Amino acid sequence: MAMTAAMRHLFAELPLENRYPLPPREMTEEILQASDRNLPILAVLSHFGYGAAAGVIFTFLPRTGIFTGATYGVCVCVGRQLSWLDPKP
């Protein structure tokens, strides 16, 4: 939820020529080939579904060292940006 709020706020601050669909929408459009009518709701569902799945995975990880919920959350966000899930080459 925090990442969504930050993305929406920062997106609004971008100059018009630098605005493009946010990653959840791009991923949903690329992966599901969704129609324009269904795309907004599917993008929201896939975004929060990804976060929920990451949360479930976290419950199975050992709690050792500096690997806390906050560090895991950052790793998930950064990992998504650098991963195969990003549809841009």
C-alpha cells in the first residue's frame, strides 16, 4: 500500500512528457493482454495480488539478522523492478 501511494504521488509530479503507465498496469497489459475496459481493475488486482503473494512467502522465511519485514519489502519492490516481471526490455 505504501509503494502504491508513493508511486501515485510521484507520478503526478512528473512532467507530462515523462509520464507513462505505472508498472502494475504495464505488466497486466503485457501478461494478460487485457482490454482497455478491464485493464484498470485487473491492474489493481494484480498489483495487490503480487503484494499479498510476497507477504505469504515472507511468513515462511526465517527471522534472522537484518532480514525484517521492512528489508523484505524493499527487496520485493527493488527485485520486481529488476526482474523478469518487468515487460520492458
